[in-house]
Amino acid sequence: MIPEVIGALGLVFAAIITGLFHRMRRENEDAHGKAISRLEYIAETVSEIDEQLDDMAEWQEKHQEQHDRAARTPR
């Protein structure tokens, strides 16, 4: 009788442990999904900022050329 009780308790504990690990894995997968979504959003934002910086650098070069031409032009 005692071995049967020990075996039954072992099965109960195994089921509890399995359930906890399953729940933790599901929560971990949810967290990973949210993190991936956030990282994709950040990557898009960084890409947009990069494009804006490229546009600004191009504008500054053209603007500086205007100043350089004005400086070389006799008054």
C-alpha cells in the first residue's frame, strides 16, 4: 500500500511540475513575441531617422555650397 501511495504522489507531483513548466514556456513565448514586435518597431523608427539624417546632410551640403559660392563671388 505504501508504494502505491508514493507512486500516486509522484505522479501528482510530476503532473504539477509539468503544468508549471508548460505555463512558464507559454508565458515566455508571449514575452518573446512582444519583444520581437517592439524590436521591429524600433528598427523601423531607426530606419526612418536614418533617412531623415541623410536628407539633412544632403541639404547641409547644398546650403554650404551656396555659402562657398557667395564667398568666392566678388562684391
